[in-house]
Amino acid sequence: MEAQLLERINTSPWYALQVDESTDIDNKALLLVYVRYLYQEDVPEDLLCALSLPTNTTGAELFKSLDGYISEKLKWSFCVSICTDGAAAMTGRLSGLTARIKEVAPEKKKSQLAAHFSDKVWVAKLAYLCDIFSLLNELNLGLQGKITTVFKLSDKVAAFKAKLELYGRRVNRGILNMFQTLAGIVGETELEHSFCQLVHDHLSLLLKEFERYFPTTKDPRTGKEWIRDTFANKSGESSMSMQEEEQLLEIANDGGLKTTFETTTLLVFWIKVMAEYPEIATTALKSLLPFPTTYLCEAGFSAVTATKTKQRNKLDISNTLRVSLSPITPRWNRLVAKKQAQGSH
């Protein structure tokens, strides 16, 4: 299966990586690497490798392990993106990793509870937190999944930021009915204006944090809306070459391609037009191919937890994970042909 995967990746003009590091039940460090690539008018996502690491991992050691695999079986020059977990505990090590990858991949672009429950204000605060964390959880679930793009995820984040602004304005007017649990508490007790001010301040701080992590000035959709709004009959961005703009206009006025656009995903559409419009399709695919999240790595670590138990703590997880997580169907005929049938006794 690994050989099949590598054959497929090597036929793709580019590929993108998703990387995350964790430990298994035996407290051994493990680096999971997923790959996204172009293959037969599709964009598969697959487990590239599961690499064992030294106990004390550093950016240099992470790169050494990953580079050993990539250099032997693929080419760094075709890597257009690497997606890592941006958590504070991981940033230092994985920043070291991405910095080194940039050097070799030029295409590459973080109990006194009873007393509390008798306090109506405390209960109202708890109800508000339940509501806001429920909304955050909905957003988190919306950011997960396979074969997603930076456009879709950016839309969801932008919508949530807009909702926070809306909630802040409504709270300023004393309206709290958008928070279901809190609204039930408010219906039973009178809350002072200071409570609404507290909620407003929290919403403002939350919005600032979202702006810090997802700044409007660095919106990945900026200048690239033509990729998903191809048939709006608008000219491209100023950064586009004349040839790209001409090809974009030709696509926008092609009725047959419009039908294809409406019945396929963005990635598949741009793969289909690549043969006829290579320049504009290349620009679009390099924006769509990168992983926007580390969802697959997180799902892979869940599989590690389920597979490598206390009773199986010596298990070499790499091959097991490939069979468990890869969508590729093994070439059974070739595998069976390598085995010798046993004669009857």
C-alpha cells in the first residue's frame, strides 16, 4: 500500500503535508504525517508515514526524521505546504521543523459547590459560559473533516467573528436571548446591568483573541475569491498575469465549464480545467491543495490510542496505521502472487 501511495504522489505535480507529534501508551514519541495530492481528477488524503522519534524531540530531530523519509521516497521540491498544530506547547518545535522545510521546499507557503449554586449571579455566569462554549464547540466541529479548503474554514471563522460582534451589540441593549441557557436563568431572576457589562467585556476579549489568531489583514481568501467565484464575470486580481486573467475570462464565459463547476468540488473543477488552462489552474490548485487544519493527524492519534494498548505496547504502529487509515485498496492480486501456495499433506 505504501508503494502504491508513493507511486500516486510521484505522478502529482505537487503535494501538501499535515504533521503532528504525540506520544503513544508506551510513552514513545510518534510523528504522524498525512499527504494531500492530485490523482486522476481527484485530491486524495492519506497517511504518508508514522515515524518513531527520540523521547526528547526538537525541531532539528523532527526534521531529520521527516527529511530521511521524504528525501528517500519523494522530492521536497514538489511540497507546496506543511500544516502543523499551532498550540503553544508545539509551536517552538514545529516552527523549527517548518523553518528547515522551507530551506528544502522552495514552493512552501499554530468544593463548595452548593454555596455557589445558591448565588444567582454565579449561576448566570455559569449558564453564559455553557452557552459560549457550546457555540465554540459547534465552530470547532465545523472546522473538522476531510477534503476541506481554506475558503470553507475561513468562511466559518469570519461568520463566528461577525456573530460575536452582533452578540456584543445586543448585550449592550440588555438582550440575552441568543444565549439559550442564560436566557432561562434571566427569566427567573433579575440581573444587574453590571452582569451585562461583564458578558459584553468577555465577548469583546473573545473577539480580540479570534482577531489575533485569525487576523483580518491576513485573510487567506483575500485576492483569491475568483477561485470559488469563477463565473462572476469579473476580472482577476492585480497580482495576476495577463495570461491568467485571459484564461479566467475564457473560463467565466464557458457555459459547459459552468455546468461542471456547479456539479463538482472546487478541487476537482480546477483539476479538470488544468489541461486547457494550465496557468490559471496551477495558481488555483496551489491555493486549494494545502491542508487548512491538522484534523487528520488528530484522528490518526485516536487510532493509535485504540490500537496500541497496554497489552500491545510493543506493536510497531506504522504498518498497522497504514492499513487502518489509508483509503487505498491494496493490490491483492500482486500481493497474493508473491506468496507460494502450500501443497496438501
